[in-house]
Amino acid sequence: MKSKTERLLDELVKLHPKYIDLSLDRLKLLLKKLGNPHNHLPKTIHIAGTNGKGSVQSFIRNILLKNGYKCDAYISPHLSRFNERIIINNKEVSTKKLYKTLKFVKKINNNKPITFFEITTAAAFILFKQSKSDFLILETGLGGRLDATNIIPKKICGILTPISFDHEEFLGKTLKKIANEKLGIVKNCEFVLVGKQKKELKDHIQKKLNKFENKYFYGKEFRVTKSLKNKFEIKIDNKKYSYSRPSLNGKHQEENASISIYFAKIIENMGYKLNKKEINVALKETIWPGRLEVINYKNKKIILDGSHNIDGAEKLNEFLKTKRIKPIVLFGMLNNKKASLFLNKIKKRISKVLAIKIPDEKNSFKTKQINQICDFHSIKCEQVKNINDALKYFRSNQEKIYLITGSLYLIGKIRRKLL
């Protein structure tokens, strides 16, 4: 049985016929009625990109917290429950406070058409205004230019993580068009950090950034130069620095960590006191569930990875190659994603696919469709009815390592049963 908060969230979904409808006009009207809380937020760090937003957010948040600063965060999507999206000084918003705020915002909106993300973002702004924290980290929901998070008037920093293909139906069919949408967040930032990008995007992004007055720092000015067992080396403005390797799995997490370290260097120059020892502790202790996360379950190792686009598949493939493992894969994906290309990227690194339809997601690929894709790529495949059957398979099979991937929605629904 659903809680009253879950029922209220369901009501908010029904306020607009489309789940995604990129515009800032509806939100502007609502925020004005709410007293424009977005004009009174903590110093804001805004992150856009295709992959890596959550990891970079988590690294930066941990660095700030370890150094004694209060830091809020706005994250999407959530894995298990909506509260995960709104972090107040490193704690999920309480259900009581969340319900009260959502109910108030719904009342003020007065049943006017507005998307779920827009109205919940308005509620988040109210909570962040009340928090009185030192910093706020905002992840874009989709794109950047017309994303609900991009309505705030001033930010201390804009960050672009790696950009690749995803949500082309909303952001454009080419990498440059997608990059233009992501670049929409930099217009009112004091400085901009651009992570490592694909070769075909570097000059394009640089030219776009030249049109803005803010200071920007490109990936070539901070990059990983050496990766060792317990530490990695970063070159920043032609100087080499050594830091503890991040706790998160995957070589790409060193690139994500390098963004957070350069951010720390910049705000140090702005007068914020940071300690390198605490930065190292932050990197080692950062946790970001569902991203190459390894969980022990019934004497088995389960790798959870919410990758759902081609860039994510490449990172996953690299991880499996480095670990020299060929796991059985429980695979489910939304049908607006490129399942065939995804599975083709990792097929040499997996032994078999267990096809599953993501529970309670009407837009999920059906198991027969996944089976057909696997047949096309000569991948062994078996269909499972539900999560309980998948877990039963894990427990009864002799294999010791399994991978669950294809969707954060799938990860969220199965992770709670593994812990």
C-alpha cells in the first residue's frame, strides 16, 4: 500500500499530459507565486552532462562536508525513494517535511499544467532556501538550457561532465546540438569547469565558451596523468599533484574526481579554506550507489551499474575488461534507449543475459524483445519473469559474479532486495 507522500507524488505526475516538456515558463509563474525562492539559495554549483553528473556531485559534496562546510544537493533520478533527490546538509529530506512542502506547492499551483520535475524542483528550492547551508549542488534533470534547475539567476560554478548521445528526441540528433543544450547552464556562472570531452566536441565547446564573460577551465588544464594502486596523479595548470584514488569503481571515476579537485583548487583561491588531507579522505569515502557498485549477496558478488547509454556501456566494458571477468547479466532497459548498441558494446565481456522487463515501467523492453536482440548478436539469453526469479537464479547457480545493468530504474527496484 502506498504512503500518503507516494500518493501525492502520483497526483503531481498527472498535472501535465507529458512527463517531459522542456520549458521554463510554467515554472517561472509558479515560483513567482511562491515568492521566488530560487533567488535566495546557497552558493550554487550547477552540473550538466550525459554521464558522471552524480559522481562529480558526490565527490564535491564530500570534499565540502569533510572540510566543515554545509552542503545541499539536488539529484535525479532516485533509486529507492523520492527523498533521495533532496539532500539537506548530507541528509535526505525527512518525509514529513517533504510531504508538507509538496502539498503546499501543489496548493499554490492550483492544478495548473506543470511537469512533475518542474513542480518538485519548485518544492526543492523552498527547502534549499530554508536550509541556510553554505553550498548547493544542482544536477540538471535533462539537458540544461531549458531544464528546470536552470532558472536560478546566479551560480558560483557550472560544470560540464562528458557529453555523449542520450535523450536525442529532446536534445538533438548530433553531439554538437546536445552540447549546445548542456552549455545552456553556463550563462550566469562565475566560472565553468569542462571535463574530458570527445575530440569532435572540444573546439565547438571552446568557441561557445569564448562568448561568455565568466572564467572557464577546460579539461586540458586538469587531467589525470598517472594511475597507481592507491593514488593517482593529476596535472593542473602544468603542475603535478598526487591524490588518493577514489573509492568508486572504474577508471573514469578518476576523471570525475579530477573535476572535483580542480573545483577545490579554484574555491581555495577564492578564500575558502580546504585541507588536502580531508580532500583525500573525501575521495576515499565517497559512495554513489548503483554505479559499478559491488554488493555481497548470498556468497555471490553482484555488480550494480545503472548505465543506459552507449558511453556508459563503453565505461562498463572497460571495467569488465580490467577486472577480467565475464559475468552473467540481468538486463532490463527502457524502450527509448538503444539496447542493441548497448549489448553489442559489452557482449565480449559477458557470458549470458537474463532478460527482464523492468517492474512497473510500461515503457520497458519486454523480455522477448531483449531475447531477439541477443539472438541477433549471438548472445546467450534466458528470460526471467520478475526480480524474485532473478534472485532465485543467482542463489541456485554456480556462478559467483553477476552484473545488473541497463537502467537506474531496474537498479533501484532490485537494490533494496540485495541489502
